[in-house]
Amino acid sequence: METRQDAVTGTIGCAAAVLGTLAGIAAWLPYGRKGLFGAFEGETNPAVLWLGLPVMALGGATATLAVLAVVRGHRRLAAGLAAATAALAAFGYTFDVLAAPQALQDCGSPC
């Protein structure tokens, strides 16, 4: 049977996950805006919705839950969540989920 303390702990965990997700979305927003609404000559990159947003939202949630697990003393759970956060970061860097549209990137002096 669940106790009141378990319910409070679960609620705090859910609130932390939501706040972490919102923090990840807030970090993604400047890049997503540039990708969705275009830059030079209206070039857009709709892939920022399919890759960037989910990676940043999940990364924010897992990072926050990892910190919560450390605070609560669950070392194995924290290690697993930290590994998941690292895997999401590696995925994000591999696929460059925060890349701006090509028109925003410097093409060098001939341009």
C-alpha cells in the first residue's frame, strides 16, 4: 500500500521531469525558431521538430531526474539516468540537432 510520503515523492519526481522538459524546450527554442521560420531567403529546416525538439525535451527530463535521484541517494538509478542523458547528448551532437538552417551558417569569404 502506498503511503503519503511515496505519493509526495512521486509528485515531486513528476514535477521535476516536467520542469526539466520545459528547460530542454526553452534551450531548443532559439534554434527551432530559426529552423522553422527560415533565415536568408526563407530557407527552413523542418527536421528541427523531428530531431531537435524530442532530444532536447528528453535530455532535460533525464538530466533533472538524474539530479533528483542523486539528491535522494539512489546512486544506481542516477548512474542509469546519467548514462541516458549522455546517450541523448551523443545522439544530438551526432545529428547536430541544434543546427541552424544552412543560410545562417557562415559560408566563408567568397559569399
